[in-house]
Amino acid sequence: MRRVTCQRLTAKGSSVPVSNEACAQVSKRPVDTQNCNRQPCVEWVASSWGQCNGPCIGPRLAVQHRQILCQTKDGTSVSSDQCGALPRPLSTQNCWTDICGVHWRVSLWTVCTATCGNYGFQSRRVDCVHIRTNKPVLEHYCSWRPRPVNWQRCNITPCENMECRDTTRYCEKVKQLKLCQLTQFKSRCCGTCGKA
């Protein structure tokens, strides 16, 4: 809306209001109302938050999601571009859940497969377990923490620096098959391969 009045210009350059009839003889009266903002009224509509069950991002901390739609006031879904000028609600947020109360549990290392040389290794069990129940859960719940290694080399000191002795029970067979000249068997069967 706007105000429309009929005015007469004085010799001094100022305007003086006069009756509308005076202007009717000179020009058509301008409109004082017009339609505006004819595009449909739209708004962001958010669904309720989903369950707080992952993915886990920290101790007892997860992420939950919800759907955000752009709709007209009568509930018709339209392109999200039409809501672009309006602040968009968040579609994810952090939440607290006991499901993510987990940590990596590691067992003791197994005995090294060699007492010396470069071929010894040892392993250990690595599980993702719940802090409260101490029961294993799926590994992806612990993925927010680096997974501890479950395999490593061990006893990598050269065998020459140590007493020469066998580290496997198959050394007599190794000698019979003439495999002593191969490095991996020579170091594991040092005692047997060294005998004349």
C-alpha cells in the first residue's frame, strides 16, 4: 500500500494539498495498492532426531541425524533453492550414548617365533570391547581411535652375536633336504646346520 494525494505546486516551489477532483481533470490517479511477494511462502521443516547410535566419534559420543525439507506453508515439498534465503536448521548433531562407551582391548604378545635373526614375529589379540560389560562389540564402534597393531617383528638381532642354537624343531629335516644354505633356514637352524 501507499498514500496518493493531489497537490498543487506554488510559485515558491512548495506543494500544497488540494481536493482529488482537481487532479482528476489532469491525469489518471495512480494506484495505492498492488500485489507483492507472489511466490509461495516457504519454510524449512525438520523431522525429529534419529537414534543416537553412531557413528561413534569419541568416548560415549556419537552422531545423530534428521531430515531437513523445504516446504510451502500448506506442506508441499519444493526445491531447497526456494528456502535458500532462510537459515537452514542443522541436519546432524553430537549426542551422548552408552553404545559408544568402548575401547580397544589387547592381549599379551605371543612368544617370538625366533630367538634371533630377522624372521621372528609375534602376534596378539585386539578386540573392541564395551567399557561397562567388557564384552566384544563390532570393531567399527572403536574406529574413532587408532587400532593397536596385532603383529610385529621381534628378536631381530643377528644370530652371530648370540649362542648358535636351533629355534624350530624341523632342523634335522632342513639339513636332510640341504636347505641350510638358505638364509631363513640357516638362522633358524643355526645349531644343526653348523654341525659337520
